[in-house]
Amino acid sequence: MIKFDYSYIFILNIIMVMTTEERKEYNRLYRLKNQEKIKEYNRLYRIENQEKIKEYQKEYQKEYQKEYNLKNQEKISERQKEYNLKNKEYQKEYQKEYNKTPAGIKSYTIGNWRANGLIDQFNDNYESIYERYLTSTNCEECGCEYGIYGDGGGRWKCMDHDHKTNLFRNVLCHTCNLRRG
Ligand SMILES: [Zn+2]
């Protein structure tokens, strides 16, 4: 025969008739009295369920993020817009500064050569002809010193190339480059 546990009914009765406040107080006292026991129980529970807890936390984090994003759509898109704008300005400023450096000038110059179809006959990605262009102080044809584009002398530095094959030939002053065609 199963012996009925009356203490269970007694506890149930207590719980049933307790108001919310009373229940809170009861729980508080229970926790206070059993602090050490609860602590130990929690500690063991955490050790035994490490993986489960981690999984749960991950899931919770994901749900929370989803809910947060949904609730803050406008704020997030506003922030993204602001970031993009600032970043665009920053990139522009950065590019401007970079274009002034030797590496920037090189990349810009070679970019122009590429766009104009100039072919580097050494096939070394313009390295040697850029070096030649950079260090050339006098026209390889007439020997004049180079001028600056727009100074009226027509002696600025040019990359002379074969117009049929686009192959680079010489670094020349503008006048010699025109004469050669
Ligand atoms: Zn010349």
C-alpha cells in the first residue's frame, strides 16, 4: 500500500494560501537559510551542464540580437548611413593624402599609362619603365632639361610609344615626342 505523504499536502496548502508578498518572503527566507546548499547545487549544476548552458546562452544571445535589431531598425539604419557617410569622407581624405606620396604618384601614373594602352616591353608591370621615367632628368632625344606641363616651353616629360604596337620606346620632351609621332 502506498503511504500518502501528508507533509506534501501541508506544504501545498501553505503555498496555496500564501499571498504573493508572503510567498516572496517565504522564498527569501528559504534562500537565506539554504544559501550554502543552493550555492553548492548551482555550482554542481553548472559543471554538469556546461555545454547545455553555453548552447542556451548562444541561443539567447541570438534571439536577443534579433529582437534588438527588429526593435531598433530605424536607429540601426540611421547609424549605418552615418557611418557610411563618415567612412566615405575618410576614404576620400585618405586617397587624397595617399596620392601625394611617392607610392600614390606611382600608382596614379601607371594607372594612366594602363588606361592609355601603353605597353611595358619588359613585361615587369611597368616597374623598370617607371624607374626610367622617374629618374630621367633630360630628354633621351634632344638632351634638353624637362619643363613642366603648362609652362609654355613644351618640354614636359612624355612617355614615347609606338602608336601601332603601343610599346614604350623612350622618355622624351613633349616637342620630341610630337616630332616622332
Ligand atoms: Zn627632346
